[in-house]
Amino acid sequence: MLTQYRKNQRKIAMGLLSFHESLKDQQHLLKEIDTYEDDDRYQLYCYYDENSDNVQGVVGISQLEDQEIVLHDISLNPSYRGEGISIAMMDELQAIYPNQKIIGTPATSVFLAKWQEYKRG
């Protein structure tokens, strides 16, 4: 279940985002989380298993004015990888924004292509 990020989840979200190679540096990581907290165009979502209070992953997006969503970050706790959770996270994200196309960044485009291929079956 995707829920909107709250500031009391900052440490958890930072921990998950730190799995990204580009966010290993503390300064870059702080700048990224601050952007999600301070810029209204950016949204961070936390993903929970409905049977648990543990955050399993995060998805970070920004909204463009032309009906597109940019996927900036998607990160999953390593102990949950390989279980299809990232696909479920993207499916829920698309359900939140049903009329908007999700596009990637250089960092997320490979994953996004895999998700779109999976959707096609």
C-alpha cells in the first residue's frame, strides 16, 4: 500500500534512498529528501505491506504540467527484493495518477521499461 511520505519517516526514507549509487553521498541524499519535503511538485510515497508497519520501499516522483509524472526514485529494502513489490508499487502509483503517463530519468528508465514490459504481459 502506497502512502504519502510524512516527515517522521525521514530516516527510513533516507535509508532506502541511500541504496541508489548517486545518493551514497550524504549531501546528495539530504538534498534529495529536502526536495521531496519542500517542493510541492515533488512527492515521495512509502510502500507498506498491508500486514506490517514496516516500510518496504519508496517511490519519488515529480509532476509535469503536461500530464506526465517523472519517476525520480524507486528503492526497495533488499530483504524484499525479488518478490514483485516494485511492480506492485508502480501499479499503485499508476492507480493514483490514472490519467498521467509515467516517464523515467536516466536513473529510472531501465526499471520503468521493465515495468511497462511486465504490464504488457
